[in-house]
Amino acid sequence: MDEVLSIEEIRSRFDGEWVLVGDPEFTDMNEVIRGTVLCHSKERDEVYRKVMELRPASSAVLCFKKVPDDVVIIL
């Protein structure tokens, strides 16, 4: 894909998947606004393998999977 998509477009097209975004644009709070989808998969490891293969100069990995109610994420 060479098309620049907004975060809303990315989320709607790749719901439930991990997404590698190239040349992302960010808000002042480092939230992705838009970018070019380089890879997407239901498997995280597949996306990270693509990161290592492509080695993009600027990228972000996004996850649009639903977090189960009984799971706590600590950042």
C-alpha cells in the first residue's frame, strides 16, 4: 500500500489486527494521526518480522485487538 490513511481508516480496515505504519504523523502527545500501512496481521510476531526486514526509517506498530476484560496492561 502506498496510500496515506488516517488512523480512523486504518482502524476500520484492520480491526482486530497488528499494523505496521510507515512515516507516521503524530500529535503533540505522540498519538498516530495518519501514515502508510506497510504490513498488517493478526499475529504480532509477523508484523515485527516485517519491521526487521524493512527497517523503515520512521514507523509505528499499532494494535487494534480487543483486550479481554480480565487482562490488565501495564505500560
